[in-house]
Amino acid sequence: MDTIMLNGRGLTFDQVKEVAYNKKPVEITEEAEDTIKKARALIFKLADEGYPVYGLNRGVGWNKDKYVFSEFFQKYNENLINAHCVAVGPDAKIEEVRAMMVIRLNTALCGSTGMAPELLHLYRDFLNNDIVPVIPRRGSIGEADIATLSHIGLAMIGQGDVFYNGERMAASKAIEMAGLKPAELGPKDGLGIVSSNAHGAGLAALAVKEVEELIEISNLAYCLGMEGLNGNIESLDEKVNEARKMKGQMECAAQCREFLSDSYLHEPHKERALQDSLAYRGAFAVNGSVLDSLNYVKENLEIQLNSTDDNPCILVEEGRLSVSTNFEPTTWVVGIEMLNIALSHMSKTACHRTIKLSDPSFTKLTRFLTPSEGDVIAYGTIQKCFTSLDTEIRMLANPSSMDYFSVAGNIEDHANNSPLVVDKLFKILDNLRYIIGMELMHAVQAIDLRKVDAMGTGTRKAYDLIRSEIPFLENDRCLSVDIKKAYDIIKSGRLLEAVK
Amino acid sequence: MDTIMLNGRGLTFDQVKEVAYNKKPVEITEEAEDTIKKARALIFKLADEGYPVYGLNRGVGWNKDKYVFSEFFQKYNENLINAHCVAVGPDAKIEEVRAMMVIRLNTALCGSTGMAPELLHLYRDFLNNDIVPVIPRRGSIGEADIATLSHIGLAMIGQGDVFYNGERMAASKAIEMAGLKPAELGPKDGLGIVSSNAHGAGLAALAVKEVEELIEISNLAYCLGMEGLNGNIESLDEKVNEARKMKGQMECAAQCREFLSDSYLHEPHKERALQDSLAYRGAFAVNGSVLDSLNYVKENLEIQLNSTDDNPCILVEEGRLSVSTNFEPTTWVVGIEMLNIALSHMSKTACHRTIKLSDPSFTKLTRFLTPSEGDVIAYGTIQKCFTSLDTEIRMLANPSSMDYFSVAGNIEDHANNSPLVVDKLFKILDNLRYIIGMELMHAVQAIDLRKVDAMGTGTRKAYDLIRSEIPFLENDRCLSVDIKKAYDIIKSGRLLEAVK
Amino acid sequence: MDTIMLNGRGLTFDQVKEVAYNKKPVEITEEAEDTIKKARALIFKLADEGYPVYGLNRGVGWNKDKYVFSEFFQKYNENLINAHCVAVGPDAKIEEVRAMMVIRLNTALCGSTGMAPELLHLYRDFLNNDIVPVIPRRGSIGEADIATLSHIGLAMIGQGDVFYNGERMAASKAIEMAGLKPAELGPKDGLGIVSSNAHGAGLAALAVKEVEELIEISNLAYCLGMEGLNGNIESLDEKVNEARKMKGQMECAAQCREFLSDSYLHEPHKERALQDSLAYRGAFAVNGSVLDSLNYVKENLEIQLNSTDDNPCILVEEGRLSVSTNFEPTTWVVGIEMLNIALSHMSKTACHRTIKLSDPSFTKLTRFLTPSEGDVIAYGTIQKCFTSLDTEIRMLANPSSMDYFSVAGNIEDHANNSPLVVDKLFKILDNLRYIIGMELMHAVQAIDLRKVDAMGTGTRKAYDLIRSEIPFLENDRCLSVDIKKAYDIIKSGRLLEAVK
Amino acid sequence: MDTIMLNGRGLTFDQVKEVAYNKKPVEITEEAEDTIKKARALIFKLADEGYPVYGLNRGVGWNKDKYVFSEFFQKYNENLINAHCVAVGPDAKIEEVRAMMVIRLNTALCGSTGMAPELLHLYRDFLNNDIVPVIPRRGSIGEADIATLSHIGLAMIGQGDVFYNGERMAASKAIEMAGLKPAELGPKDGLGIVSSNAHGAGLAALAVKEVEELIEISNLAYCLGMEGLNGNIESLDEKVNEARKMKGQMECAAQCREFLSDSYLHEPHKERALQDSLAYRGAFAVNGSVLDSLNYVKENLEIQLNSTDDNPCILVEEGRLSVSTNFEPTTWVVGIEMLNIALSHMSKTACHRTIKLSDPSFTKLTRFLTPSEGDVIAYGTIQKCFTSLDTEIRMLANPSSMDYFSVAGNIEDHANNSPLVVDKLFKILDNLRYIIGMELMHAVQAIDLRKVDAMGTGTRKAYDLIRSEIPFLENDRCLSVDIKKAYDIIKSGRLLEAVK
């Protein structure tokens, strides 16, 4: 397995995913080692000079006027870690904590943090030894994630719990088993650990990949639905979409054309409508809007992954440090709120498409896609299921980033709630997997009832996979079971694999 | 253990709770047995006469124009049950399903349902034998809860899974072990099982009790905070609140006066403020508004528990049945949305009170309630935790009842999403337990720092309990642990027990 | 014209409306005169004794620790009025300000305010002489409405502008023209003027009447639609609704039965559906939920209109005053938020009914109710208009009461935003007038196309009125004009008058 | 005055503004004239060949299956215009309608519309002769704006009303007075007029400019506040912000550095805080997030202004037309919803900054910035005003784009509500002008009380302007008047002019 080299620049979403899920090892480049040493030296120099530094020889937050004396650095920083452990469950997932850790490590390598190199090595060693601190996922207001990232520090000083190779145990035990040593905290180390957007950013980096996949899955479900509907694919035309110039729309249209290559939909058909309903005709455009929103998030989140979010900000080359507001992530947090809204559009259109598939006036097939009118009820009540999940998405698409209190003695009077905002995104995505799963169930049933022969090269593969797990609905059966299966086909990644 | 006698009238929230949590047995009164027999007879009479009846000899939903012939009643009703099983996880809790079942049983005893008496006996027997169908909790749009209650029918015909004495197994196995027989479904039995608001109403009935308790807990936490703050209790004055006449406010003020009887706050104190901040001065009034909202819900939900929500509606005395819209629960569903909003006010004021407790300019105590300024950081960052939970509550307080699709061939073009609305209430309540838990942590720390001697009779008991589990914060420690303890003291019911 | 006698009790919504719109004169009862004199005397006694009283010999808000000496009472109170004039446009309407004034006057008569009797007489005189202070309507957070009610005080001391018999002029001029004298402010007078919920309550009291009317109008439009649809009225059956027991539903069903008495819908019809879509079948039940919500508001708002909302609260009989939180109106404010949500349901169902009326598969009439398919397009695009107005209602139904800052030196850390909440209600109501106006347009067109002869006694009158102003749609014409006419028929009150 | 040459490409926001507000004349390039002639010829060729084309020889929406015969083209298109006039007030402003018209004209020049060249010339002539159709602003669901843009067509055929040189009159009269002739509509002309996003896009294009200006104004107010606060400007450091790399943040920091050049804040000051509250320290970063959001909108809206949004889409070079979904604007509509959310952050932080300015513990100045404690109350209650406006912004920041019905016979089952979304943006911007106006009032009062001498080069100019219109608050006066003045200074553009 390759090692991912970290230097504070160029960390990609794919790499974060590799480290988070696949435990790919990380290493710090020599250049970066040099940078963090210089930064650390600068910290000590300034501390020696008595220069007042937030979080170093002064308290943090409202306590910024309190002195911290150098003989108490370790005690103070341990206190800081403990007092900042103020989070509630449920716990973050192992892959999520790993994403947080690699991001925090990478941004610290920019050289503006000033944490002890030994402490940064411990991030690397935790990751490479699969020691994953237990972090209750709620408590941060995202400015920065000091209430939750503190639990990483807690584990590093040998307190609290971790997962070691997946097994939960005391941090101290895991550190010993792995042959490591707990951290001793020096000046600014506590602040360096907690003062970062790595919690929100870690979640967001993983979510970005999930959204990318879901756009593709939704495009695929739409294409299968088109074959079930006998839809008109004219609006997918390359020239037509080029005339509009919207990026996401063009990209999604191209993907759909690929899924549908060789489909019978390319042939004229006398029963085909001149124009389908908008949820069909514009499916790829709406999904394109999701993609456009995602690209805004990615562009700005990538900056987050590869730049300092520290306060104070150390400027090694200039030999000074400065108060900063570099932990302000609002740009990409509101981007995720836009993405949540865009996904609500994806959800609505998926629901409308699925409803259409069970309506004979659109499909010329049977009502509710029953194989036998009168005897078999088929896909009637199921509409309540996917629309109720859409209603939940609608609710989750309401913004939360601006709902905050003025805290810490009114010193912290702005926040963005990034972890909550991303958690809503995760819930939206999960509901969408169910919704699109039901869209797929309808699509393949319609394809069967229509006795479609010539399917697209992509849709054919998807059809085969789905039908291998969910048979044709010949008689009424407990559909909750089928819905779960359809969800699993998507969630497991099998669907996208099938069409690659 | 007493038996609860059911007859379609007078079922109380306490009884629902007894059946749900404590498995108190239920029995059907003789009068009610008579009623359901008559209703059943009427159904058969009308079926024989060929009178077209929705869900009896005609399909349901969009299929309302389809004939159902009597020789296919069982088959049709089994199909109906299966086709209506369209729900997704997580599963409803055992107590929730039990609440649904007792409510559906009770409302069916009004005599407007027409289900087979044997089938209603099976509801009773399932309850009394602790056979609890597994119901995925999401999927219903609440008009009625046909997508989820269907799983009760599924279990009754011996399909799907149940919990039998808490153990998950096949329904068929549990039925056999309990010495029962699976149901055979006759005309309208399928519809009778699914077409009810019992899912939303069952959840709501349990939530009502939780809200009641939480109001009391919040009043208690406020009183403890007052003792920590050295607050001015003048606004609790009985005459003053009588002059205002708001019911909930008067009731909460009375409760607080009781908690605080014999407190030092009754004595004058030279450092006491003329007026405290509104979140203190008006705490019981805001909680009173929660109580007023709750009472609206209770009044209307009680009707729901003790009247028919069937369509068609059988009128035994008149020997006829009628199309109805009696499954329309919007009145109490919007009531719960009001309650969610009112609880958001409770949450905001709890947060503001807690913030005040760590602010020396209000308390004349130390900053962040530290026992040792400079050394111990204490309750600083914890503000982020409870305010972030409040932000989530703010989001959950947005309404969802009106977000629905037109489904079932555009026949079902209204909905209310009662299960989702109540699920949001549950989440709000759970977050509030954490928030108030942290308020309690602050309050007792302030009481300790202030060296309060004469506490109220109620607050003293609460203080003792809390301090027996969460010691004085002498040094910084992992507060996530303390927060969890405070939550558990509330969640377990121990706190309210202590002050009874 | 009768005079309305005020004594702090028993003020009704009808009376508020009479005073607000019809300028009915008001008078203070002798008993109330006695009460306010006693209260005033008590104020002076306490001031003389040097007892510290908020807003009397101490400042307000954060300035509650500042002394106010008796020789500066007038100056201080004038400063207070001026400093509290912090509102922005648009201005409140004349009837709204009159409603505020009569409510503030009435609640001051409870005897807990302690304002100078002469000042209270000026409220009466302003009302009876039609002097109406100009109040910019935005600025209050509702706890109490000190930022806007201050403009009443401003006018009373002869500053700012008023409407005098409808003409805008300087307050000083109007006072002189009316033969009155500007107020001289004594202790607590400034606070008495500003510290009241009368702004929010005045708006709400007027809105309550509008909601009552709109429920009736919606019931009427639904009944007309039923005649256009050839709908099934079985669900309106009295016995069926009695079996359900929901109050609002029963009342709305009764009203609809009256509108439809003698309608052809009472006769069987072979083309009539067994069940209509829910938006038809349950229209009166949804409107009943609006009524249930309204009744909660009315019950609690009536308390507001007839009890003290003062702080401090004077207890004349006990010869003391007390800090209070009696200005806390959250109970009815969240009630209005519930009402806004319920009205969103009314709006959705009205839209769905109207869409159905243009759909041949439900009506068996022409598409879009065209008189001539192919030539005349008729009611197609109009769906976008009423649904877009519904979308705005959906937005306005989101709650706002809990979105506030901690202000006044963190002393005022709760609010409820009652004026904004009621303003949203007004906007919802106005949009609904358009939406229901379009429903009416569809209904009468369907009735014409169906050549309905026997209409209900109520619906017939409504039909005649509408058709006298909006002729049958024979050819396409600018529908924006027709929509405006339909709105005016409702807004002007002519529609309800016609059916009385 | 220069003429703006239109050719379907390169239309800028500045040009739209010039045409909308300053009535700059427009002309169509020769190349574009050629393009639209070719497109028109293609339309006729296809119509002659009997090829079925939506909106040409077939109906639109649900009527897409209806034939339209060539002899009825004019009649059909006039009917279409009339039947699509389904909008309600208030009316769009003159500049807004002009923006819509120039955008619709420009996009039609791309050659994918096929409207008659004469008709497009009439757009030009209306603009250049200042004939502005009256358009009720509500009714469109934005997919496309067919319910409102129809009123442009109405005026062009000489029906309905227009503003001619600002005076309202019958369209027919204005056309005659201007020496023009009403349009005669041929095939697809009706559809070409109505089927465009020009309503939403026109509003958005004007709003974009307003947001740009407001960001600058907010930066300026923040800088003035810093001088009032004696704030720490270290976080504005160029190197520090470069280390973070967020684009908007860097740009706003640079702007602030310019405003503050030569300010006393560059000199050390013993009373200055090590770090200010986040709303100060991060003001430019939050404003930078608004800018980042705005840039997303601009990038995508610019595509909208310069590409086809027609359906069907004519491909001149390929000699064919195609069904399209090119009227799908969701990408930039959700961008505006993000922008609304970002502006809510701007608003919150402005409020928090303003609250801080009246708090002695932050400013070391007097409470509420009074010139005389005890006598003058000053800026206390005003906090309620700006926070209440923020609450309204919070509400308006909730998304609406996804709240739509399935209309037109379920053919139109997606929408985006672009006009409503932009109208919310306008309201947010207007509230922000008040809020920032009050921030400015506080800032200059603090500057006066602090007796600041050396102001920044930009802030000095702003200070002088404000103080020339709003004198120092020496005594309490009606602040509603001052608030209005501060708003006008911003709204009129005078403030930005002053600092240029």
C-alpha cells in the first residue's frame, strides 16, 4: 500500500477517503518536518520574550486576559484539553475520526500552528497504528471544533477511550500496545489540537465523495426510469446542452448519454410523448445543479484542507505571529447548505419520476405497475414511503449555520455549526439512497412490464444487478424487505461498481 | 396488576403509558364486545347486499374503483397488508408499538371499524402475551399510518418478525409459542388494521408524558439556578401571577414556589439584583407556555384516543356506513408543531440561564464557575455544547406537517406527517435533557461556590442527588463524562423521583 | 353609536374591531376610574418612601441600577419615550394603532399599571377624537413592544406625527385642534406607555377576526367547488363527524351543510365518485383544524386583552408592587405560529382542489375548464399563480418567535417577536384571499360547464355575486384582471355578506 | 450616451444596470440579426413540413398534444399570451421590467428561440422608447417565468398597461405615441415571449449589484466600528489572510485595510484588547463568505444572461430543433439561497458588533454610548430594532426553491421559484441597510465619545458624511428619525460615493 505524503498542500478528497476508510499510511515530508520545527522554535522564542500570545502564555476565549506561566505549560494544556471535552453522543464513526486527524495533521504542516513536532508525529502514528480516539459527535459550533477535537488530545495524553484496530479500549492501553508514548503537552499544543475546523471539514470531505457517487446513481436511476417510461431522450442531446452552457447540466447529460448508449430509446416509437414531465426531461439538469453546488463546496473545502486555520497564526518566514480569523469556514459551510437545498431538488424530482412510473396515463402500463390488475396491488402505498423521506429531507434542507449564541463571555459571537450542517447532509444522502432505491424498483418493474429488450449499456448492467437481488413483483409481498434490499445495493457501492 | 378495561372511551395517557412500558394487561368490556359484533354483522350485511364499500368490496386509494369479490376477501386483505408494508428503519421501540396497538384496539371498539372481533381479540392477546410486531418507524405520511401499521397485520397473519418477551423472532413462531393462532382476514380487516392514526397517536401519547416531566425538570433546574445565582424570586409571587391569569404560567409558578419553599431566596440579600435577566425572571412563564401548548395537544389527542378514525365509518345504530374523513388528525399534529416551537423557547432560556451562571457580572462568583481562577478553566467551552444542541432544536422546530406530495393517483392530496412531527419532538426532548443536565451542573457548582446553606425543600433533594453522582468540579476533568451523567440522572427518572 | 365601557375586563375581539375600524367611542367605567386612582396613589406613596422601583425611581433595562430622582420624573420619562422610539417602516395602519390603543387602555384599567389617570384619559380622548399616532410597524421584539408603542407616548407629549381624522399632521397641531392638552409625564408613565404587548396583541386581535372570516370563505369555496366537481358530500354527514368528536371539524361540517342545503349533490348521480380526493373529502376537517388553532389563540389572547401585562405589577389591594414577568406573551404567540402552520394546510388543500377542478379525469369536464378545447386555453397557467402564492405561505409558516438576541446588557435574554409573527399571519391571509379567489373562479366555471341547476342556498348566492363581476370565461382574456376581481370580492367582505 | 450592442453573448451585470436604471439604449448587432433571421426561417420550414413542435403547431404544457393550425397562429399566440397573464401584485418596478426585457432580448439573439425578428426589434424599441409593461410581480414559479413575462407580450400586442416615460397608460396608446406598431404574433412567438427565466434573472442581475455594494458598505461600517471600539486590526494582516487562501476573505481584508489606512488603529494602544470578539475579528471573513457566495451566483447567472433558455431549442447550424430543458435555472437559484444564508451571517455579526459598541466592558466608553449617564438613555432600546430586523432576515433565509406543486396535468413537476427567492434577497438587503445604518450610528457616536483624531482615509470620509446629516446624540431624541436618515445615506448611494 502506497504511503500518502503530507506537506500541508495538495491533500485531495480521494486521499482523505483512502486514509479514512482504507487506512492507507501517511508520512510527513522532510520539507514539512523542517517547517514545523521552525514554527516551533519561533513559538518558544516568543514565549521566552514574554510576548503575549493567545493560547500560549495567555488563556483562551474569555480567559484571554489570564496569564499562563511557562512552568505550568503542561498542566495548563492538559487542563485545556479536559475542559474542552464537552461533547455528547452519538460517537463519530471510525472513518470520520480518521478523516479529522489526517486533515488536522496536514493543515498543521503549513507551519502556522507551532505544535510540537513530536505531537504531530503522534497524529501520524495514531493513524498508521489505527488508534482512533472516541469522539462524541455533537458539541461543536464549528468556530473551530474545539469541543470535540479535544477528545483527540485526550487520547493522546493517555486519557479517555480509543478504538485500536477496531476494538474499544482505554487510550493509555492502546498507546502502550502500539509501542507509542503518550504526548507531553507544551505551550500552544492544547490550542493547536482543539482549534481547527478538522471535525466539520473531515465529515465534509467524506460527504463530498458520497455526493459525487449519489449524483451518478441518480443519473443512472433516471436513465432506467426513462427505459421504463419509454421516455423522450431528445433533451439529453449534446448540442442542445452546449447551447445552454451550464457546466453541471452538460456533465450529467453526458453521463446519461453513456448509460443509455444502444438503448431502444434512440429509436423512434409511436407511443412516445413529445415531451416528458419536467422531472424526467430535466432530471440531468437538476442533478447538474447538485453537481454545480458540489463543485463550489469542493473548491473551497479543498482550500480548507490545505491551508492554516490556526489562531494565532504563525508566520515563520516573517518571524512573527498574529491574531487571525483563519478558522472562519463560513464560505464552505454555506456551500453545504446550498448543497442540501440542491439535494432536496434531486429528491423531489426522484419522487415525481417514481410516481409517474406507476401512472398509466404516463406509462401506458398498468396502474401501480401491477402484473395483474385487481389481484395484485403492487406499488401503491409505497409512494407514502418515499415521499415521507422526502419530507424529512425538506426539513433537513433548512439552514442552521446562522443559529448560534454569543458565548465565552460574548467573545465568541459568530459561529457556523459546520458539524451539524454536514450531519444534515449525511442524513439527506441516506434518505436519498432509500428514495432512489425505490425509484430503481419501479424502473425495473416498468422495464419488465414493457418487455424492453434493447437496454443501454449502462442501464442493462444495473438492471441485471437489481433483478439478481430483487425479483419481479409477481405477487404482493412485504415491500419493506425489497426497499431495504434496494437501499443496500446502493449503499454498498455494488450498483456503481456494476456499471463501471 | 390491574387490568385496563377498554371500551373505546376514556383511555388516558397514563393508561397508554402503563400498557406500553409496564405491560399492564388489557381487556375488552362486554359492552364493547357487543358493539363490535354488531358492527361486524352490519359489514357482512352490506357486503351481501352488494353495496359498494371502500376497502371492503372495493379497492383502496386509487384502486377504489376496483371490485373485490367475496371469495377473495382473505387473499385480497393479505395482499393489502403486504402491499402496505412500505416502511424503513430504524424500528419503532417496543413501548411505542405497544402504545400503537392499545390505541388502535381502543378506537376500534367505538364500533365504527367493523373489524372481525377475533382480530381485535388478537390485538388484546398480542399485548397481554407481549408479542410486539417489528415496525420500521419511517414511511407513514400520517393520513392515516397505513405504511407502518401494516406491519402489525403482517405479524398477525404470521409473517414478518416480532419481539416476543423482548426477543426477536418470526411472528409465526411467537404466535405458536404463545398458544395463539394467526389471524384469518375477512372483509375490511386489512383496511381496519392499516387505516388508523395509531402510529402517530401512539408516539404522541408517550411523548405527552415526557413533556410533562420535562416541564417539571426544567422548573426544578431553574429553581436550582436561582439559588446558584442568588436570584430575585419576587416574580414568582402568587398574586402577581394571578393578576396575569395565564394558566400555564400560574401552574409553573406554583410548582417553583414549592421547590423553593424554605430557600434562602425568601430572605432579603443586599447583593441581590432588583430584577434578573428575563430567562430567569420569566422562566416559569416560558415553561408555562410549553404547558399551555401541551394542554392543547392533550385535549385534542385525547379525542383521537377515544373516537373513531375509520373510513368508511360504520354507524351501527343507524345501520349504515359512510365515507368519512375521520382519519384527519391535523388539529393535534399542528399542536405538536406548536409544542416543538414552545420547547425551543424553553431550550433558549435554559441556555441563557446557564450562560449567566458562569458570568461573574451576574453571579458575583468566579468566571466560568472555576474554583480557582487561572488554574482551572472549568465551565467555559461547555457553552458550545449546549448551545449547539439548542441549534439542533431550532432546526427541529421548523414545521413539516404541510410538506407532502399528492399521491395514490392524486387521490391523496393532503397529509400531515404526524410520525415525523412526533419524532422531531422526541429528538427535541432528548436534546433538552442534555441541555438541562448542563444547566444543573452549573447550578450546583454555583451553589457550592456560593456556599448556600438554606436551600428549598425541593431543590435540596435535587442537589443532593446530583452531587452524589457528579462531584464538585475541583479540577478540570473530561466534562463529556459529567454531561452524560447529568443526562442520565434526568433520563432515568431519578431526578423527579428524588423531589417527589 | 353605542359607547364601549372599559374596565379592564371583558373586552372582546368584536369590540376591538368596532373601535379600530368603526371608531366606536370608548369610556372608562367609574369603578375603573377608582381603581386607577388608587394605583396611582400607591405609586406616589412608594416613590416618596424611596422604595426602589423599576421604571419609577430606577432606570429600565440594563439601566435598572440607575437612580431617577423625583424632580426629574418628567424629563426622565420624556427621555425614555424618545429613546424608545426606535422603529422602522412601513407604518402601522390606522385601525391597527387604534386597536393597540384600546387594548393598552383596557389593560391599564386592571390597576396594576399605575399610570396617571389623566394620561389614561388621553388614550380615551385620542381614540374618541380620532387622533392616531404614526407608528413605524417594525422594531419590537414583543417583550414587550417598547420600541413601537413609544410612538404613542411621543404623540401624547405633542411630538412626532399623527393622523387626525385620517389626515397626517404634527401631533401638537392635532392635539390643539381637538381641544386637548399634551400629556405631562410623571413617574412610571413612560414605562406604562411602552411596556405592554399591545402592539402584537392589537394586530393579533384584528387578525383573529380575519381568520374567522377566511375559514367561512374557504368552506364556501370548497362547497362551490363540490358543485363544480359533482363531489360526494357523504363525509359531511352529521353523525359521521359526531363520531369523530373533533370540534372544529364538526363546526365546519355544519357550516358546509348549510351552504349546500338543497344542492343537487344531495341527489344520487351515476357519475359521482365513491370518494373524492382528500383535499375535497377532508376540506372541512382541515379548515376545522384551522378553527381549532384559532380557538386556542383566542382563548389566550382574550386573557391578554383583559389582564395586566405590566412590570412592575401594582397590587392595589395589597398595597405593594412587585417585579413581574407578566409581559410574557409566548403562549399566544406560539399559538399564532400554529395558526400560520394550519393556514398553510388550508392553502395546500385549496390549491389541490383547484388543480382537480381543471382535470378532466376528476371532473369529466374539459381540460383546464376551457369552453372550447383547442381554441381556448383557459385555466392552465393560472396554476402557477396560486401555487407560487402557496409557496410564499409555506415560507411564512416557518416560525420566528424564538429567533432573538440577548439585548440590553444581556438582561433581556428572551423574546417572542409577536409583531413579526402576526405580520406573517396577515401576509398569509392576504395570499389566501388570492388563492381562494382563484378557487372560486374555477368553481363557478365548472358549475357553468356542468350546467348545474340546483345549487345550495348558500353557494347559489355566492355564485350569483361572483358571476355578476366575473363573467363566464368564453375566450382567453387577461386573467390577472379576473384574479384581482376575485380577490376584491373576498377582501371587501362582499362575498360573506352575500351568503348571510 | 453609448449604445449597448447585443448579440447573445457578453452581456454584463453593469450593462443590465445601465439599461435598467439609466435607460442606456440598446442595439442588435448585424451578426445577431442574421442569426435570428435564420432561426426564424427554420421555424417556418419545420412548420410547413408539419413536424410537430411544442408551442408552434402544438399546444404548450398539458396541451402539448393539441394541434395548432397555421391559419390560427396569430389567434393562438394571442390566446396564449392572455391565458398566461396570471400574476398578482405588487407590480415589478420599472427598472426591474427593463432588466427583464434586455435579458430576454439578449438570450433570444443566441438564435435558439426562433421569434420573429420584428418582435425582437420591438423589445429593443420598447427599451429605447422607454415603454415599460406593467407586470404584477408574483405568479411565476420560475420554470420559466411564463406567468409574468406574458404581460410583456400583452403590452406588445397593444393590450394592458405600460409606463411610458414613467407615466402609466394603456399600452396601445403608448405604442402609438412612440410611433411604433403593435406586434402581430406568428408561430412560437407567444412561447418565445413567455418561456424564459428573464423575470427571475432580471431581478437577480440587479440584486447582484446591490449585494456587491452592500459588502463594501458593511466592510466600511465594520472599519468605523473598529475605530469606535479601539479594536485590534492584526487579523486584517495581508500575510495572515494569504496563509488562509480564502478568496473573499482576502479581498474584503484588502478593502478594509484601505479604508483604515492612516487610522490610529495602526498605532499600539495600551487599552486595546489582545483579541476582539469574533464579530469584529472575523467581520471581513464573514463578508468574504458573502462575496464567495455572490461570485458563485454571478458566474452562473452570467451564463443565464448569455445563453438560450428556450424550449424547444433551435439549432440553426444543424437545421433542427429539439426538446430541451434549458430553462432550468436551479443552479443559480440555489446559489441565491446560499447568498441569502450568507447575508444572514452578515446581519448577525453586524448586530453583535453594534451591541458591543454600547457595552462599556468592551469599549471602556459609557453604557449605551450615552454622553451623560443617568440623564441620557441613548442607544439602549435601539438594539430591539436592529435585532428584530435580523430575525426577519433569519426567516427570509429559509429556502423556498423546492416548495412547489406538480402542475399542468402533472407535466410540470419541478420548479425553483426564482422570483420569490430573489424577492427574499431584496428584502434581506433592505433590512440590512437599516441594520448597518444603526451600526454606523453607533460607530460614529463611539468615535465621538472616544475623541478619535486620526481616522482612516476611508472611514474619515464616511464619518464626515454621516455626521453632516446625523448630529452627535447629545440628548435623547426620537431615534426612529435618525434610523431613517442612516438608512437613506446608504440606500441613496451617498455613503459609497463619499469613500470613492
